Amino acid sequence: MADASFKDVPEIFEVDLGESLTARTESLSTFRELGPPDLCHVVKSTGRSGQRDVSSYHYISGVDASSSASLAAYINSLTYALEDDSGWFSKGTTWKVRNGCYCCFNAFSRVDVRVDVKIPGGVNAYIVDLRGERHEATPDIWQETYLSALLRAILYSDDPTYWLEAYRKLDPITNLDGELRFLQAAEALFMKGWQVGSEPEIQVATVVSNHLVSAIMKYFGDSGRYQYAANLFEKLAAREPEVASLLARCYIGMNEEVKAVQIMSSAIKQTPQSYTLLHVQCDFLRSKGNQEWALKLARHAVNCAPSEFVTWEKLTDLYIDLRQYESALLTLNSCPMFTYNGRDAHRNLPPARVHLPPKGAITEILPERTKTEDDEADPALLRLPAPGLRGTWARAYALLARLVSQIGWDELLKTRSAVFVMEEEYRMQKAQGDIRAHTVSPSSSAAGENGTPAIHEDGTVAAVPPRGASLTARTDEQADDDASTRGVHSANPSADGDSLAPNGIPTIRISTESDVGHEDKAEEAEQAEKLVNGNGDAKDKDSAASEAAALEKPVQAGGQEEGAGSGAQEPFSFSNKRLCERWLDNLFMVLYEDLRVWTIFRAEVAHFKTQHVAYRKTGLEWEILGDLGTRLHHKEEAKEAYQRCLDAQRYSYKPWSKLLDIYADEGDIQRSLQAAIRVAAYQYAEYTEMTYPTQIARCLSKLGQIHGFAKISYTLLSMGLPEPVMKIMDSYMQYGRAFKVEGYDF
């Protein structure tokens, strides 16, 4: 069946004819927001009797979905992509595309638009609703479908967490006319933007906080061409005053700060409760070094939208700027956390076979996709829980990591014990209550109303906080586990479905599918004694272990069953302390694991340097350590780790991608281009045939603003690249000139 395959298009062959279309129809009701990428299904036939037809499908984004004709044209283009298997002396079996079906999800009306194409024959366009029923497509539906397809193409373009097999990405907008159509569609449907959902950190999608706004800001922001977005928002601000926050962001991006301040000044009088507008003002003041004023605005934003994570996050960030670390921890503890919902995706079906044709000469510079010893890593590194964090949990962890990078682990633990009720204090308070309960006469069994313990008929004691104690220090039977602003903490670690792993790291339920792994105690005890790389001598182990021992393991905060026993004798009052939320307590343990591994790693590096011995790790281990250094704000060490990744012949896109961002931020043209070539090769190997918006285009725009596109072009020429590679890299330069990105003319 090799001759039934496309030459340069990836495809998944079906076991049963049309099963992917059936599965998509059944999954329509599960698509929550933007929906999955488009699905293109084709049936191939030889035209011979007795020869069974074969069917295949692939995912795609970037195709113009404004009409049935444009989608039919894409299916027709596939007829020229079939392998020609005939020899010079004999005619082989010729496969032809007999019919095709293109499916594109409309995220506004929650329907699937489908175009059936028969070759030769006609084109039939219709929509399928969530119940699987067919309806006729209207012009309004086509406009919504066109914009939905564009939003997916822009937002899924370089999302590292979203991956599908046989997923082809094309340029969504190739010329200025296409960009104008995008702006016109965005203007027409802007007020419906909240219907397509928002980023996972936003609780409620609004007119100015949704995927449509994110796509507009990403598309024009990545190339610094804010003037086009500003023109759009100027028109919309007349209808919706809250859009002024987006308009102000655009003017700040254009360095028109006076105009931006004037817009913010007039808009705040019209919409004083808009947290997005307050956040734009906050960011502007922070950029000018005026954190005190920004703090007042951030507090006001929390009052305006107390159920949104981003308002509490901004306030925590400002407290860290101002070195008010206790307030930062208390604010972080009050953040409302949401269940993470990932991007919409298709249901995986078992394929008959998968055809992934090689993509041109540029992929020849990549290592082989074979598994080697460089793809292995120490279990202690693979088991780190932090990479599994998503959504609000990942953002909260980033704040905690920023805090520890500023004040250190020991100071963070002191700050934590100063603001939260710790385990020993909780036990002592409980013990004091029990002592008082047993000294009370039976006649005062109903004295709970007067602030003293009540003894029930079964002999149990209900400990009541002493007069003047904080209401947040209630017993667990009375605790409200949902009140994040009160910081109430459940005493039973498994009460909310969470549990403690044998090493003391709590399982953080990020979603119903992602749990941090549990290990048996024997393995854990063995790993505790083992070095991160496991290849050092006894002296290395001793030095690294002593470094790690200096890192104090955090005890559980108030009400947890595990923790240190009480040692002091004075009674405690919790009137000035809060109970730590379970999720924050869990994040402290996650941070501790990261710091413990990082401390051992740096101790080993230092020891090997003094011994003048080469320090070796596998490619995957260097990559994990690079990610770890990035998380903990050790930028130079992370950069070094990613560079060490490149010594290993391992098929991995991440180190080049990370280094590209680092070099672009540093303004290093030569190294940025070397990294960009490798990133482009990896992208083309995964069928990403798009120029913009991508990470490479964003980084080259950043360099172009500093050095100009002419210097970048001459540097590319001086590198003596092969023709296919040069053609791909030059496409980014051509985009800059065609769309007049800053720096294109110098």
C-alpha cells in the first residue's frame, strides 16, 4: 500500500472506512472551547473491481475556511500529492483520491462545518450539530468558522504542550489582504469573543479576556506591529469602554506612552471596576519603578475581581517586588485555584498504519529518531513533580520559586512559620484545649457557648478556641475547605482526595488525569541515599549529601497529621496567623524536591571541578536540569545545561528552542541564527510549514528591532547554508519585508 500514500503529507490509515469521522461526530459535545485542529479525511481507490478502497486522515490548521470552495480546493490539491509508483517499463497500480471530507469546528456556534468532495463530481457543504444532526451552512456560520480556524492556527502554532500525530500546520495569513480579512472578521465577531473561552488562568471569559483577544495580541505583538491592533480597538472602544485596556496596551507597545496614559485616564472614569484596565496601569507603573502606586491599583483590582486568579497573582508579584514577603505569602495563600482543562483534542483511534514521509533536505541535519542511552535519566530526576503542574498551579509555583530565589529557602521557611499555623502549634493548642476540657466539671458540659470545651455524652471533647482567637483557627470538623480567602486547612491529608507519597510529597491533583506518581517505600529509601546521576564515588556522595542535608525539609503546616511534636509549654493564640491551604502546602513540598535535587547537582559540579574530572550526564538529564534551573531562576546554569544537551546525539527539540529564546534576549545574532536553523529543522520534520506566528519569527523580529533585517540577512549569507535550508530561513526575512516588521528597512 506504499503507492497509496501521499508524497509529503502525513496521514493515518484507518482500520474501518470512515471511523475517524464517526469518532469526531461522537466527540463534538466534549469540545469545550476552540475545538481541535481541522480534520481532513480522504478515500483512495484504484478503480479496479475487487480492489478494496483505503481511507486515511490527517489533522491540519492554516487552511482558509471562509467558504466551501476554499476547503474543496485543499482536498483537490491532495490529488497531486499521491506517490507515483509506476516504472519506466510498466504501468503500476494507480491510486486516485475518490472523495474527501474536510471538517472544521465552529467555536462560536459549537457546530462542525463539513465539506464533502467527490472527484470527479460535486461539492456538498453542511453543518453537524452536537446531536449529530445535519443543517445547512449560512454566511454567518462561514464567517464564524473562518475566524475559529484562524484562532486555532495562531494559538496552536507553537504551543509546546499540544502535540498530535500527523498534524500539518500551514501559514494562516500569507499576505496583507488576508490580514485585513482577519481584522474585519475579528471586528464583526469581537463581542461574541467570550463564547470561545479563555486561557486556563481566567475563571470567567469576558469581552476583553478570551481566546480571540489572546490571538489578536499574539499575532500583532510577536512582530511588534501593534498599530494594526490599535486601529481595531479604537473602533471597538467606542462601543465597549472596557476595550480601552487593550488599546492602552497597544499604545504602550508602540512606545506612545502619553497617548496610552490619556486613554487609561479617561477609561478609568467610565469603567472604574475593570480589573484588566487596572492591571495595564499596574504594569505601566512597574515599568517606571513606581511599585507603591502599582500596589494600590493591584489591591483595588483584587476587590473588583476577587474570584479571578490573575488579580491575586499580580498582587503577590508586587508584594515580592516591594520585599513584603509575609504579605506575599498570605496573598498567594488566598489565590483561587481552578481545575486545569487542556486544549481540545481528537480521540485517539488505533491506526492500520501511520505514514510520516521525510520532509526535505533541512531535516538531514537532525540526529536519528532512535532511542539511545541519552534518552535515559536518573529516576530522581524523572520523578520531579513540578513539570506536571499546569494552569493556576504552575503560575502559583512560579511565584513561590521567585520568592525563594530572592530570600532563600531558610528565610522562606521562617516567613512561612511566621504567617501560618504550623503543625506543632496546632498540636499544642489542641493539647491545651484537651487539658482544659478534662479539668471542667461535668455540670458545665454545655459550656461550649461560653468559649470553654464541651464534653459530649460519648466522652468526646469539642475543643472551642479561646476567647479572642482567630475564626480561621477552627477545628477541622467546623472548617470550610473551600474558603481560600480564609485559608482554612483540612487536617486529614486525604480529605480532599489528596494523599501523601511515601517520601512526604503530597499528590497534587491538577486534573482528573494527572497525578504525581507514587513509589514504594523500599525504592524511595534507596533513592534518598543515591546521587542524582548515580555515577560518583563515595567522596562525591558524602559531599553532595552534606549539601542536601543543609536544606531543611519543611514540616507540614497546621492541622496535618505528619510533622514535628510540640516542645514548648506556653499556650498559643492563633489570632494573628492563618491556616495554610493544602495546595500551597503541597507546592512547598514540590519546591523542596526541586531545591534538593538542584543543591545536590551544584555540589557535584563543584566537587568534580576541584578534582579536575569531567562531569557527565545523559542528554535527557541535562535537559531536565536545564528546565529545573529555569524554574528556580538560575538562568546562567540553565543555559549551560541546555548547551551541554547539544553534545548528545539525541532527537530533542527543547534545548534548541530554549537556547533560541536566551540568545535572542541577549541580542546574539550568530548563535540565535544557529539555534533558529535547528528549530526550523525540527518544525519541518513535524510538518510545521508555517513562517508566522512561530517562535523563530518572534525571535528574529526581536533581533531585527535591534540590528535590522539587513544585518540578519548578511549573517545568514555568511554562514554558507545549503540551498533548501537558506530558502526556509529566507522566508522569515521575506515575511518581515512583506508585512513591514520593525527593522525591515535597515
